Amino acid sequence: MTSQLQGAIERHFAAGPAAISDPEAMTAFLELRAALESGQVRAAEPDPASPSGWRVNAWVKQGILLGFRLGVLEASASGALSFVDKHTYPARLFSADDGIRIVPGGSSVRSGAYVARGVVCMPPMYINAGAYVDEGAMVDSHALVGSCAQIGKRVHLSAAAQIGGVLEPVNASPVVIEDDVLVGGNCGVYEGTIVRRGAVLAAGTILTRGTPLFDLVTGAVLRAQGELPLIVPENAVVVPGARAVTKGKGQEWGLSLYTPAIVKYRDEKTDLSTALEDLLR
């Protein structure tokens, strides 16, 4: 079924504006949206054969973009609040049988996003289309899970954490946060960065494709290279840091630039910092 759906999505996406008047295009998109919401298909998935350990499913991202192309503006309301968005991406509705806690207070999950049982959503937070949030994760207040971002099991996205999304180019890797990662408050993870399982990002850490990551434990400087994004090692503890400017006006003025640094690798003492998370469940 997946191969047939992939073929249909690729065909209708390639048709461009002509797909708008083709009812089969809408049928294919709605099938993809349902498959995304059930977790049957993903914008990216683990792949041991890939250098990064993850494979991008470009056709899924094509299907998400197809949904925007097919959508028309539609008004909706929730109490006294009114909204206008593409009719192909309404807010998802949940029931108690889904096993997901969505605490009252202004949160939203867009259609086409997968949210597993046991996920906790603290208001206000937002999960965008194509995202995948696995079992036991917590999305805290003011946190964002962007389009196609992949969030693993038991991940804690602390208050105001921003996980960037990506739809175009369709072959670009989304941000991946693997199992058991703690993302501190006001962190930002963008541009396809992969955070390996068990890592801890201290509050205020910013990671992008252009950000060098200094490993104070091993002496290595980690960077994105070619098609490989920045990859944070397993169990790394990353904190915001600074490095001195050593030439030009920056040196003359005594300036320093932001840089994240790995200060240690996770151990039992580090795990104590996540004990509160278990009490909140």
C-alpha cells in the first residue's frame, strides 16, 4: 500500500497546478494525512545503512506540500476564537481513548502530525504537520515541534524549546531528537540537526547546521559536513558557551562569540535532573 501511495503522491506533486482540479490528488493526500497521523508513514525514519542513521522520505514531504497546494482558505472557530487556514490542515481532535494528555490552555496539533500514546502536551504548545512525537514524550509550555521534526520516546522538550521544521527542499533532513533526550528551556534546534539518544541540552543551547560544537571531553570539534548535519553524540551534555574572537576588531574590543560545548557525558548524577519529569506523569 505504501508503494502505491508513494507513486500517487509523486505523480500528483509533479503535476503542479493541474493537481488542484484532480479529485484523485485529494484522495491521495487524505490517505497520506491519515497514514501520518497513525504513524504508518514518516517524513524521516531510522536507517542503519545511512551515514546519519536516518533516511528522509522525500515523497512524504511532497505529499505534505501537495496538501497546501490543494487546500483552500476556510474559517473555523473554537468558542470566541476564530481562525482561517487551509482546509486540508485543520487542528486535530483527540479523545481520552487516544491516551494523550492535552492540558487545557491554547495548545494545538495540526492534522498530519503523529502523537503517540502517553505524550503530555502542556499549554500553550504547537505540533505542526508531518511531525512525529513518540511515546512518553513531553512537549512543555511554549514549545514548538516544527514540520516533519522527529521526536523520540521519553523526550522532554522544556518550556519554550523550539524544534525547527523543514518542508523544502524536500530531500532536506528534518531535525531529529532521539529517545531519552532532555531539551532544556529556550533551546533551539534547527536545520536538520540530529541529537542522539540520551543527550542533554542545557537551557539556552542553540544548534544549527552552521554551529560548531566543541567537545571538551574528547577535544573534537563537531560540524556539519556535506550532506551530514550537525550530530550531537549519544549521552552528551551540551551547554551554551563562548569563544574569544582572536583577530580584527573583535579581538581589539574583547568580544566573544556564542558556541555550544560538550562538558561531559551523561551519568547517574545527570539522570537525577530528569526525576521531576517522572513525577509529572
